[in-house]
Amino acid sequence: MTEKTGVKLGAAPASRGRTTIADVVVAKIAGMAVQDVRGVYALGSGFARSMGSVRERMPGAGSGKSVTRGVSVEVGELQAAIDLEIVVDYGVSITDVAGDVRENVISAVERMAGREVVEVNIMVSDVKLPDEEDEGEERPRIQ
């Protein structure tokens, strides 16, 4: 005697469960993809970067810089929308950098997370000048 379980033998493995991807996973993928683009100096606004550098120096605050600073995402079952805040290097074409960022982020998220990226909104909040020091960076007391 055989028992019917409702599972078809030979059914595709993808149809035998559900995969959920947390927003933070997509945010990390997007953040790493942004950092790979030439002309991007940093993610996040000056204030967010300076607060992050203070946080990074605190004991037990985690390891290193946060790749999700300046990244905001909404992730559904099939699609994702991403908002980015970046700082660009002085002298680069902002429109070219934004296009490269958008292309890199879409490619990485769609490949790794399997979600269609419906939009990548980019806000350029600052330009890093060549003689400008990082905010939050301590100057050496002696030279």
C-alpha cells in the first residue's frame, strides 16, 4: 500500500520550498558592488562616515567599516529596489560614475540574490577634493 504525500517525485528542487533573502544581505551585496567602481570615494554622507569612524573605534563595535553605510534597500520575493548615497572623487564624471555604479549593483544583486532590480537611485552627497582630509580621521600629533 502506498501513501500519497502531495510531493511529486521528480519535481524540481526549486519548487520544494521557499528561499527568503534578508534586506541586509542585498544591502551588503550592493555596498560591495559600489566599492568596486572607480571614482567612488565612499558610501554615505560626510556625517554618516564620521559617525561610522567613531563607532568603528569603539571596543566590540564590530569589525571594520560597514559596507551598508549609505545603502537602503527594499527586497520582495522577486524584486529589489536600492537607494545609494555616495561621495565621488573630484574630477570624475558624476554621470559616468553613477551609470557604472548602477550597472555594477544591478549585475551583482541579480546574479547573487536572484532578484530583479527595478531601480537603483543614487544620491551624490559630496565630492572628495584632493587636499581634503577625511572627516573623523585623526591627525597625527607629531610629524
